[in-house]
Amino acid sequence: MFSRWLALAALTLASGVALAHGPTRQKVIERITIDAPADAVWARIKDFDALAKWHPAVAESPADKGNAEGSVRTLKLKGGGELVESLERYNAEGKSYSYRAKDGGALPVSNYTSTISVSGDGGTSVVEWRGAFYRGFPNNDPPPDQNDEAAVKAVTGVYQAGLANLKKLVEKQ
């Protein structure tokens, strides 16, 4: 009797696990080396509201409280669309800040968190932009434009375009 109950319990547990499958947290990390001191690179990106000044896809990026934690910036994209992000952590000394967007807005993501940081040695810097997020469609069987692959591709594209333009802008100074 006990072995039947154990088998039934195992079967029930296994089927519950199969039904519970949903989206998994995705991660993107992009880095670029820039031929400029870390202080010069940080000066270009340090302000939470400065994204429009160096990212080619962003038309406007005002932040309501500047670099204060809790500041909210609204990104308006040049091709249309919007994204609202809040500053979670700002570390001027460590040359990094982290922010969050609960709703992906123009991106096919949800629960998006990101950190951008600058490190350097002499006249060379490395900028790292990392993010973690879920796909835009929270249930099983997402449409192709809101699945894991679409989310990773979109965030990777945002990071690569921004970092490439940042490198161009800083190195031509």
C-alpha cells in the first residue's frame, strides 16, 4: 500500500513540475575596450539622464532626480517607443550604476535589471553593460517576437549599439 502511495505521489509531483514550466531568467553581458582613461569614459556616461547623449537609438532620456537612487528616467526612442527605468544603485567612486524596468516598454522583456560600469588601467578602459530579464510573454508558448531568443537579441542589440557609439564618441575626442 505504501509503495502505491509513494508511486502516486511521485507521479503527481512530476506532472506538477512539468506544468509549472515557464520563462527562465535570461542574461546578457557585453563589454567593449575603449582607448581612453576610465575617468574620461565615466564622464560621458555617469549621468543617469545622459543616455540620449551617447546611445544612437535614444532621442530623450530625462531623469526626474538626476543620479539620486529612485530617480526615474523615461527613454524616448528615435524610432518610436518608450521605456521607463528607475535608478537602483549609483556608485560614482566605483564608476557604475544599476537600474530596473518592470515593464519592458519598447523591448520584448519584463523584470529587466541592468548595470553599466567602467574600469580602466592607464589609458585604456573597459565598459561592461550587463542585464538580466525575462521574456516579454510570461506564459508558455510565447509568440516569436516575445520569446527568449527575441528578448536576448533585443537587449544584445541595444548594448552593442550603445557601446560601439560610446567608443566612437570618446575615442574621437
